[in-house]
Amino acid sequence: MPQPPDGWPGDGSEIVAGRRRALSRRRLLLWIAHFFKVLILSIIVILLLVAVGIPVSDNGVPAAGDYSKMQFDWQLDPRSYLKPFNSSFTQYNVLLDAHMHTTYSDGVLSPKQALEFALANGYNAVIVTDHQTVDGALAAKAYAEEHLQGRITVITGMEYTCCRIHMNLIGINESIEVTPPSPSDEQLKAVIDKVHAMGGMVIVNHIPWSNTTLLPWGVARLPEHPTREQLLDWGVDGFEVVNQNTFDLRSYQFVQENADRLVGLTGSDMHYPGSSYAWTTINSRSMSAEDILDEIRNRRTSFLLDPSGTRPVQDPPYSKGYQRYAPWGLVGDYFYGYVDRSRGQYSFQASFCQNEVVDIHNTMIGWFFLWLIVAIVVLEILYWGFRWLLLLLVARPIKKWWTGRSQ
């Protein structure tokens, strides 16, 4: 029976072409379905990483450094290369750090380590001033009296910390309650009066730091900080004129202008062991805490200043706990990069001094998903290209070889 020419109706070519078109559509639909499966799975994985990583980043990652075993085996003598800021103040036997923290608040060194660090950096007297408590100072004092007698003197105190002001309350052995987060003028004055009634002194801390503009709010770090004139009227005993490596010239000049009522002290404000920058110099009758405090009350102090800081400085080893959980924390940190979360200055009373501001970078998130889609498409092309190449170079030659062998 004669067959119609190719392409004529009934020759079967239309059926074959239709089947090929259907197969192509089916393959396209399968690829699209596969693409969306991969996209949805990727989004699910990302959401899981966000759900786990961000909480771990916020609360679950231990500190990177293990400070518990740090030792400080050097001995510096700042007197060998520094002179007192007041050139006439040449006789002194006390090198005092008037502001430091321990693990009893937000410091990383135990009271024992804090004293060893102070000795290594040339101090022979310290005022331990943990936030809201004298417990760290009492622990340091007990350790010094038992193990470091004659080497270092510990004066007890605490740092009164709120959203208006930070003040060192020194020479007291009992913690003073700090409430509310933003006390009134009358409440602050009452604290000053109470410290005086307990036989202590009040030193106003790091005014430049307190008045630094904090973004995104555009206000001072500690809003409504009292002026130096107000604080003088309320009866404070002095100002911290050097905090870490910041020389507060305005406070220093204010102390000099009111030298009959105010004393200037320096403090490392040590939370982490690093360089030391300033030493308060005092010529005391003895190395007892009482005699040193008596010289401070009589406003007979000067200080040594090294703006570049001391050496050596060492880093702690990484803690095993940090290494264990850091991968999750770093995942959380990555996704935090798509959001600016500004909480403000911590009040040390379970709150913050500014209202939280959250700025979500929607454009950045959009680009993230766009690049995710591009990456999936590229991977799909590479995957199918590799399969085709494998089929061309390996599978077909093997099939041809096997067919020839069978024949």
C-alpha cells in the first residue's frame, strides 16, 4: 500500500511533533516545579536559621574570651617615665585607680584578678566600684588583707548607675539602693546626703562619656545629666577628670575653680584588662584606706597621665563555650545585619535609657531574595549542564560500548 509523502496528513509526523511539544511542556513544568520546591525549601531553611540564630545571638553565646585563667606577670612603674600633672606635686607614695569593676557587676576579672592586674600596672591602691553594689569591693578588700598585705590597699565603694548620672560612692561598706532609672533632682540629692551621712564621698564620673550624642536619637547618652554647677550645689565631693584615656578638661578646670570644695580623681573604669592611662597620685601618712581617703577629702591629689597607654596588653584565649555556640550566634549576627536595632544606654536596672528603635532594611531584604533566586537559577543550570555533560561524555560511550559487546 503506497504511503503518503512526509508531512502529509496521516504520515504520523504531527503526532510525533505533538508528543515532543507535550514532552517539552512537561519538562518545563517539572523544572519550574523543581525550582519552586528548591526556592521554598531555601526560604524554610532561612527562616529556621533566623528563628534559631537570632535568639542564640541575643542570649545564648558565651563570651568569646575566657578571662578566668588570665594572669598578669609583669610589673610597670609609671613613676619611672611620667611626672605629675601638677608639677609642684612631687612627693607621693600612692598610685590610685579610683574606678574599676569586677565580675560582681559587668567586669570580666574576679576581685583577685582585678587586684593582680592593678599591681602589674603600677597601682598600689584601688577603689573598687561595681555597678549598684559594694559586694565586689568587700570581696577585693578581704582578698587583699589576706593575700596582698602591704602591697595594695582596697577602698570600698560602688558606682551609682542610672539614666541621668553615674557617680562613684566611695568609702562606704553598704550598698545604696538605686531607683528609679531616671531619678529626680531631689532623689539624687538625697543619695548624696545619705553617702555623706555614712561617712563616704561622691565623685561624678566620666561626664564627656555621659554627654556623648547617641544615635539614632540625637540625645545625650544619659539624658538630663545635671550640670556641674548643680552637682556642686548638691554637695558632690569631686569629679573624675580622667576616665580611661579621656582627659575631661572642662571638669578639671571646674575643679580648679572650686579647689576649696572639689577634688579631681582619675579612673581606669576597668571592665576588661587593657592599657592603663592614668594614676591618681597622693602623699598619704600611711597606706591605710582611712589615711588615703583623708587626703582625698582634703583635696590633695594630682595624677600621672599616659594617653598612649601602657604595655604589655594581652588577649584572653577563646572560651570553649563560645567556639561551640558561635556558629549559631554568627548566623544570628548575619541576619541582624538586615535590621538596625538600637536599644540605647543600659540603665543597670533591667531597662534602657532610650526607647528602642528598629529600622528594617526592606530594600536590602529584597535584594537578598533576588540574589537567592539568581543563585538557585545558576545552580540549576550548572546541575542540568553537568548532567548533560556526564551523559554526553560517559553514559553514551558506555552504552555504545555495551551494545557493541552484546552484538
